Amino acid sequence: MAGETNYFSEITLLTTHYNRSISLERLLMSFEERHIRFKEIVVSDDGSKTEHLKNLELFKEKYGIRLILTEKNKGLANNINKGQQAVKTPFTLYVQEDFIPTERFSQALKDGLTFIKVNDQIDLVRFYAYRKHPYLKPLKNGFSEMEFHFWRPDAYQFNCYSDHPHLRRSSFPDKFGDYIEGIKSDRAEFKMAMSFVQHKGKAIIHDDYRELFIQENSSAEPSQVVRKKMKQQLQLTDSFFIKIIRIIYRNIKFRIEYLFL
């Protein structure tokens, strides 16, 4: 496939992996197809099954990955922490294995890297989200700053941080701490998001955040995150009453956690 190669010598691609080596290879192949190269690719594995570990060993030669292993499954938080500790470059692009970059991502990454290098106040450059952040300040090159206003409504503003595809400084844990281990992955991500706003983190996000990556979970390798059935039903319900109760609950809960967590 013809095209100019974009080599990001200051960025390590960090991917966490657990029993989804087919999805991981799809991600690695998609970066090659987009002619995107990194200084290094770190794959942090969380105690996958033997058949997946065999594939990972093949990827070391095929894609040049550096593999960080553990003897037993210790959870996503530990997997992210040990992966980040292995990164040697100034910047880390974190992408989970169920995402695929689109043709537009290369330019977005170039622009995002320029932002974070020029402005040392920027901690995070996001490339994906499920919904629009409620308070945005337009910048340039298709990016906006994600603003946080404690007393304004819409609890979604607490999610300036997300483990969706993003670029961050590799020194990120020095300011915001490591992921808290030994708890459920959703809770660990929530606590990191809370730490981000508590420590006055600054994040920017691409305005076309649904056009830079495609999230794809196959039936053969479904998501490894298990959520309670009742929680999933509440999130999917069309009941106006339930939605209002959930909005009120989240606004109160998030503010209490922000103040006292």
C-alpha cells in the first residue's frame, strides 16, 4: 500500500492485552496499513491463555513489539501500570486492542503531538469518546479544550480523562498517580478520572472524536469487562423517570467523591 510513512520518534504505542490476540494483531496491522510508526510498541499482557501468548511471541518478530508479561491475571489497573512503567519515550499513545485507527488519525496525532509539546499545561490529548463533552473551548486544527466547572450541571464533565485512545505525557503518573489496583476496572478508571480533575488536569479532544477510531468487538473475542446486569439495564433503559433519577444521582455522587475521595 503506497503512502508516506509517519514516524513518531517521541511516542511509544502502549496497548494492554488479555486473551484477544486476534484483535491485537488487527490493531497492529491497521497502524502498518496507515503507515504509522512509533519509536516502540509496548504490549502489556495480563496473564493470557497459552494460545494467545504464543501469538504474542510471534508478534515480537512480526511487528517488533516489546512484551511485558505477568505470571497471573492481576486486573486492568495493574496491566496499565506495568505497561506505562516500561515506556521510555516522552509521550505515550494508549490504545486498547479493540480499536482500529481510521485514515484521518495520522494527521490528528501529528496535531495533537504539536499541542502537547508546545503547551506544557496540556496533560492529555483525546481521540475518542462516546459523547460530546458538555463544556468545550475551541482551539485550532479541529481540537477543543475540555473545561471543568464544578458547579455547572452535567456530571459527564467529570470524565475529562478516559482510557479511550489518547496521547499523554509518559510522566502522567507523577502528577495523577497510578491506577488503583485490586478494584474493578470501571472503578479504577473512575478514580483516575476523578484524580485528573482534582489535580487540575488539562485535556483537549478532537472535535471529530468518533471518526478517528472505530471500536470493534468480535463475537470470537468479546470485551473482557464484566458488568452487573442491573447496571447495564439501567444504562439502556428508555424510561424518562429512570434517566432523571440517574442524572441526579450521578451529579450528587460525583461531587461528593470529588470533595472527599
